[in-house]
Amino acid sequence: MDQADAIVVGSGLAGLAAAAELGDRGKRVIIVDQEPRSFLGGQAFWSLGGLFMVDTPEQRRMGIRDSRELALNDWMGSAQFDRDEDAMPRKWAEAYIDFAAGEMRTWLHAMGLRWFPIVGWAERGGSYADGHGNSVPRFHITWGTGPGIIEHFVRRCEEHEKAGLIQFNFRHQVDRIEMENGTAKGVSGTLLAEDGAERGQKTNRDAVGEFTLHAPSVIVTSGGIGGNFDMVRKVWPTDRLGPAPKDMVAGVPAHVDGRMIGISEAAGGHVINGDRMWHYTEGVKNWDPIWPSHGIRILPGPSSMWFDAKGNRFAPPALPGFDSMSTLRDILATGYDYSWFVLTQKVIKKEFALSGSEQNPDLTSKKWSEVIKQRVLSGKNATAQVEAFKEKGEDFVVANDLGTLVRGMNQVAGGNLIDEAKLRAQIEARDAQIDNPFSKDAQLMAIHAARNYRGDRLLRTAKPHKFLDPANGPLIAVKLHVLTRKTLGGLHTTLDSQMIGADGQPVPGLFAAGEVAGFGGGGYHGYNALEGTFLGGCIFSGRNAGRSKSIG
């Protein structure tokens, strides 16, 4: 069909959520995507599947006391909304907290989603109670990781496809949103040649024809800009974060190219908060890349010592897993665009997790036997995927003594910037704090606090130990790159995901959801994310679009 009630541009999680809801309402939907069908689900497929939820059974079983009020305080302290255009993002933030503390889990559970029983504690903050960070663990890892989330939305859409309500048009690259008298009437663009690339790989842009599709509503769910380094650098907030890194790795595939943002603006949409972004500081080059400049994020526990390019230890809150944006600013302020973790085998065994469904096949498989084998019965080793990076990754240095480690670090980075004596003095000072359960070292205090949480003590935080004691080795250093990931700003939208133009008025027939809309409203995170809020925002904003009374 070339005529429908709505056209959804992008078959990622937000687009699937919108289409599934529209199908449930009996609406006819055409989903267009520039990639092959094998890419269905978009970049959510590659995620760890973490969802920010509040006051859940999983939290309560782990002894976590959470509430809507505490979550809202954390969100607002992190968002730090300070602009006139933040009025709608603030409303979206409040609505998402209501959703996350209300029907979100029940609705997803009824759909078939399940979660790993130990709730993760991401973005811990490390400053003040009214500032950035999660006061309690809220990161719910979906059983099956990213694929375990999208499978249910794919299933719903494919059921509607069989019923004739949804049509998938892959290898359709939208070049224009067709407007008539200020109202959406469809999309047009280029038909691309078929491509048998594996999921996530870069595909061709060979034109083989043109297309036009008609609908009174167009929902843009095309994602962000993290795969397009030029766009990232163009909007980089130098005044707030420092100079854009010369060297970055990509945390998302090349198809996350941002091209629909300009197309949406040309149709009447309006981007706000385009300078707000969320990039990670713990990226490593993938030794077995899938997409160009492929990087993987280390999700660290709190114990690795963090040093700048010259071997100076960062001050709190620049601690592993505490405050991503503050750490990014601190790194770039050094004049270099990389930093170092220094740790031991005991730390990497218990604390290193790699982001991504493909890096966690045990969780992705939904098999407890695999989880136990990888994470409990592996002896002194970390998971097989982490050990593979330690062995094959170009950013990893492993040594039995500090002198050899430093020589390896200088060889990897070049320039002989790390002085062994200075690095040794800092590690020895830290090690001297281990003999007592008391400490003036903020990182060690944070480690003791983390181990008060049952989940961290079991799986995510190593028992404090001396790094320079050979019994805890070998020593490990990891060169960390800035890894592109999410844009926090985006197309300005109402609470039902309808685009708002530069004049502040809704644009008839135009909608946006997911990352292209800043996950809701044009940036419901503000300046900082609390994690689990990217997938959650895609689901929530896509659902709102699909349920909008303005469609149909």
C-alpha cells in the first residue's frame, strides 16, 4: 500500500512502539527504514537492555527503598533545567517518572519482558543529595538484553503485519516529508539497492529508484547522530565541556547518522537543546569491529583507579560509574582526549562489564546456566568477552609489575607521558588506606558504601585490596577513549509526541519519538542522564505517539 493512516520513519524501538500502539487501534501504518529488514529494532538491539524503573519488586527484593518522590528529586537534580525551552522537557520528565513509578513495569511484564534479579546502580553522582545521580540502584537489565526488549515490540508489529495493518518498507531512504498548507501528507525519497550486510554493518547508498507514500500523519523515529562524527563535532558544546575530542570511537552503527533531523526541520519541526549530549568516557576500541570506528563501553564498578594521560589521578566525582559529564569535562580539560584505568585481575573479574547484547551472550541467551558459568564458575577470570578484550584489545596492558605496566602504557599511548615513580606514589598512598575499614580516600569510602548494597557486594564491587600486592595481580591498565552515544536534545514535541515548530505551535500531522526527539519533548534528560532512560524514553515517547488522539 502507498496510503496509510500514519507513516513511521525508522524501525527502531521508538518506531516499533508507536506502530504497535497504532496497530492496536486498528490504524494502517507504513514503517519505512533505509536499512534491511535484518536491522529491525535499530540500535536498541545492541544495548544491554537496561531500563530505569522505580519502586519495583526487583528493587524491594534487594532491600532498595525507592519512591516516585526520590526518583523525581534525582532526575531534576541531574537535569538542571535552566532554559525557557525546557518547559516541555520538564513536563516530559515528570510524566516519565510517573510512568516509571507506575504502570511501566506492569505493562511491560504483561507484554512478556522479564528482568535480571540484581538491580544495577548506574550514575551514582558523588556530590550532593540535590545534585546529579541515582540515590539508589534503578538499572533493571532486561532478561535477554536489547534483543529481549525489541522482540516483544517486533512480535506485536509482525502480528499487525499479518493482519494487513502494518507494512514494512525497508531500503526506503526518506529525503523529504511532504507538506501541504503546513500539514503533513506523506514522505518521499530514494529506493536503495538491496544489501546483505550483517546487522550493524555499514550498508550501501546506491539509488535504484524513487518512492512516494501518503498519510496524514508522519512519525519520525530515526534516532540520533552518534554514528556521524562530523555532526557530533558541529554541535559540541565547547564552552561547557571543553574542546571536542580529536579521537573518538563510535558506540552506535553508521546508520545513526542524524539525516532526518534536518529533513524534519525543513518540514516545520524545530530542534531545541541540540548542544546537550551524552558520550561515555570509558570507551575501548573493539578488537572485532562490526561498524566503522566501533567502540565498546566498559561499565565499571567503583574500584579502578582513574588517571589522566599524564598519570594524575582524577578527583571526585570523577570516579568510575559516578558522574559521566563531570569526568568528560575533567578529561578534556587536560588537553588530551583519553584517560587510563589502572586495576587488578580481582577488579576486572568482578567489576568489568561490557556494554552491549553481543558482549553479554549469557544474559542475552536468557539461560541461567550460561550466567552461572560465565560469572560464577569462571575462577579468577572475568567473563570470556572481557578476557578476550584483555588479551586482544589494543587498549589493554597487562603486567606482573608496575614498571612493566608503565612501559606498556607509554608504548600504547606514545609520548612517554606516564612517570613510574609518580604513578607508584599515588597507588601506594591508596593501598595504605586498605588496612582499615576507615579511610579518607573518597574512592575507598565509595567502595565501602557500594558494598553495603547486596547486589554490588555479590556481583559488582570487589573486596578492597592492595593493587601492588602481587597476589591480587596481574596489574591491568586500560586506555579509555571518548565514545559517542546519545544526543540529549532533539525535536521539540508535545506530550503526545507532536512536533512543535519554531513559532511554538504544534505542526499538524508531524510527530517525533525516541532519540530524535531527545527521548521526549526535545530533551527530557536536561544536561545529564540517569541511565536506563534511553530505552525507557524510546518506549514511552513511541507509545505516546501511537496513542495520540491527533492521529486518526
